[in-house]
Amino acid sequence: MAIRQEVYRITFLNKGQVYEVFARQVYQSELYGFIEVEEFVFDERSQMVVDPGEEKLKMEFQDVKRSFIPLQAIIRIDEVEKTGVAKISSGDNVMPFPAPAFSTRNNDS
């Protein structure tokens, strides 16, 4: 009997683009306002056809042990049955949350 490991699909904004990646570990960070993502998973089923978007993501996250993503950048986190193709798409239709995560008001005034 195989032990089932959770897989999460994380969709977030990065540099004006929408990233969709898969990982085995996702949790709230001890750093205020961040989500931690570990153990990135990339689709290894098809080695014959190379997806340039997925290859770019593989290279970007190749040596990353843990990634800290700001809460404002997160669009969605889903627990899924199996991995899919990681991708980068245009963020033209997505607007980041406009408010800061914490108050910047100075109480010394």
C-alpha cells in the first residue's frame, strides 16, 4: 500500500506574471505576511515534449530549498490529486491587493 503524499498547486503573482507551481509542503511562515513553499514538484511524465514555460520554472526553482511568497501575491492554493504542468502566464487580468499587510502609521507624531 503506497503512502499518499499531499500535492498543492500554488498560484501567485511574480514580477507581473502569474506563476502556477506544484509543491509538497505549504504553510504559514514565521516571517509575518509570508507563505512558505517547499519541495517543488515538476511533471516528469513526458520527457519527449519540452514545455518552455515549465523548463523556465525548473531552472528558476532548481536550487531553491524554500520559497517565501508574500500573502498579497497569493491568488490561490489548492490541494490536488496529482501534479500537472507548472506554468507562467500573463498577469494582465490580475490586480494585486492594494492595501499593505500591516499598518505603517507612526505613533510618535
